Amino acid sequence: MCCSRPNWPGHLVSAHGRPPKTAEPIRGRLGWGATTAAIAKDFSQGSITNSTSPSDLAIQGDGVFVLEGPQGDVYAQNGNFSLNSNSLLVNPDGLRVQGFGVDQDFKIITT
């Protein structure tokens, strides 16, 4: 979702572990694959653009949107949201945005 990108190492691996230093893939056989060395977190603010959708949101500065995923909370920086058939604010994958509502005076409703 958000906030991370893969960091690819400079070496290759095979299905059975690291290849020897002189190993070359053989055409027509199982070749060497790549693996990630780490996942780098990136919480920096992206660009904020205008939208014609009233349900699209943006966070200026630090922060993420918290979504309800099938295995727990999911964090996203993409504020492309819409209302589903139950009038719940969801992302394009249908994950519900978490948070508190506000009343007509814009006071947070916590109950």
C-alpha cells in the first residue's frame, strides 16, 4: 500500500540458495531470480493535487490514512476514496477508512 519500497541487492539467487560466483543462467533452464534485501520506509509527503471527487482527501505533512484490512490495520498515503453501497468511505480496494466522525459544528464524535 504505502510508505515502503523494495531495496534490491546487487546479487542474484537461485531457487536453492545463492549461486556460486561463477554461475551463469543456462538458457532453457530455471534461471537465477532476484530477492529483496530490505524494505525502506518512506513517510515523506507526496504532492497534493486538485480533485473533482468530494471524497478524495490529502494529508499535509506527516501522517497516514488508517484502513481496515482483512488482517488488521493497513496504512496508506493515497487519499483516493469513495463511498460504497453502505455509504462508508473506502479506498479503491474496498478497505474502509478508520477514524471518527464530526457533528455539524465539526466537533469529533467518539461514541
